[in-house]
Amino acid sequence: MRITSEQIWVAIGLIGQAMFFGRFVVQWIASERAGRSVIPVAFWFFSVGGGIVVLVYAIYRLDPVFIIGNLTGLFIYGRNIFLIVREKREAALANPLAPDDRRPAGA
């Protein structure tokens, strides 16, 4: 059986959708662990990753509805990541003696 370029593009689109769906799984697990509704940082990275892959697929398809929708979403996801990074940077500057969450204990 020969795999066609169309099948490859469909696979790319499905991978993007799976990445995008993964953000809901991440959010659900984080909320269950916290016992309340939360949106973890990983949610936004899954959003960007899935959004980019689906955007590439939409461009291949020349589908203006999906192109516009994904571009808009990517702007929002990127903005949220920017706000999160800025908040962490400001918190680190405000309290320079606080331990860095990324370093292992005792490092």
C-alpha cells in the first residue's frame, strides 16, 4: 500500500487536533489534583503546539475559516504565555532570595 501526500496531510491535521485535545486532559488532571478549576502553564503550551500544527494543515487546505480561527487563537495563547513569564520574572525580581522552582532541592 502506498501512502499518498493527502494521507500524510490528514495525519498532520489529526496530530494537531490530538495535541490540541491534550490541553484539556492536562487541565482536567491539574484541576482534579488541585480540587478546583485551574489552568496549568502546560495547557497554554499544548494550545500553541496544537494551534501551530492545525494552522499549517489549514494553510495547506487553504481554509480561511480555520486559518483565521487558529491565528486568533495563537495570538491569545502566546499572550497568555507572555503574561505568565512576565509574572514569574516580576516575582523573582521582587523576591530574589526565593528558591527557583526549576532547581532541584539542594542545588
